[in-house]
Amino acid sequence: TVDYTKVYAQIREIMESQQFQLLEACANILADKLLENFPLIWQLTLRIQKPSVPIKGILRSVEVELTRSRAWLCLGSNQMKPRAQVQKAVRILAADPKIRVLRKSSLVRTKAYGKEDQPDFRNQVIEIDTKYSPLNLLQKGLTVETEMGRMRKERWGPRVIDIDILLYEDEEMQTMSLTLPHPDFHNRRFVLELLCEVDPELKHPVLNKTMAKLLE
């Protein structure tokens, strides 16, 4: 579990050492630090209330609330300088104000999965915190793929970029467009190896095993 004594100490240290002009700025910095320093937090809802505000009117306080969630993505490419394509996709995602890249695995060369008669891939796993819901994060990934020139011609075929959501918190869902956790990632050795680089103790919410145990 999370050590709330340490959470309190972290919040107190930030609030006593910095000054903020906006509650929103304060909330974002606190959320960033808590997610960075407490990897067991998968989702965080932070509410800050300020009493006795200098605003004309009848009110006791003003407050701001934000929610951040963690997700793990796998990116891959085997076309048009694949390594550069994966790096470009990570940069595009990181530039979105609703996404923050927390950790990245190595960028490795892997054999094609599913349809083997094609060039090797370059793959990387990233851990992010995000303000997007699962379906909106999926749409963001599809938009990045389209902007980078991906053409969907055949299943498992060559692609300039592929962005898969492996896990979103401990969310379990199945829709026409998205299944969480990703239904097949635990069968892909290279994905498990990359997830273990990022967080070997991360647990699969359905299989109830850590990435290290699944890899073993």
C-alpha cells in the first residue's frame, strides 16, 4: 500500500518550499511529484481547497480538482527508419499536455509477431500518466498513427507506427474498439521483457501475476 505519512510529508515539503499564483499550477505540480515518487499509485484524484479567498461575494472557499491515471503503451515500427519512427511517436505523445511520459524501456529489435514474413520491428514500452480516459487515449494513439502515415491494409502487416494500450490502471473493459488489459500482450515475450524493464512488479489485473512472474 501507499505510505500516507510519506505522502503527507511530500505535500507539505512542496507547499512550504514553493509559492503558486494559481491553484491549477499547484495541483499539477503536486500530482506530478506524487505519481513520480509513489509508483504504487495507479490513479490519483487531487482536490485543493483555498479558504478566505480575496473575492467579493458570499463564499467560504474556492477549490480545484484534477484526476490523473497511469497507462502502459507499446510502440512499434518496421518501416521508414523504424527506430526514428518510434522515437518520433514518443515525442508527439509527450508533447500533449494531457500526457506525461514517466518511464521508458529500451528500444529493441524484435521479430515480427503474427505475420513473420516481414522486416524486424523496433519496439518500446512507455509508462505514462494521463488525463485521457481509456477510449480517448485510444483515439489519441490512432490520431498519432494516422498523422505519421500509417495505412491499415492487412492484419499484422508492416506498419510505420503502431501504438497499443497494454494496461490502463487496473481497468478491465471490452468494447468494439478497445479491450483492457490488452488481450494478448502476456503471450509476447518481448513485451513482457520491456515491461519488466519499466516495472517488474506491475501486476496484470486479470491474471493477478506480476510482469516478472509472467515472463518467468
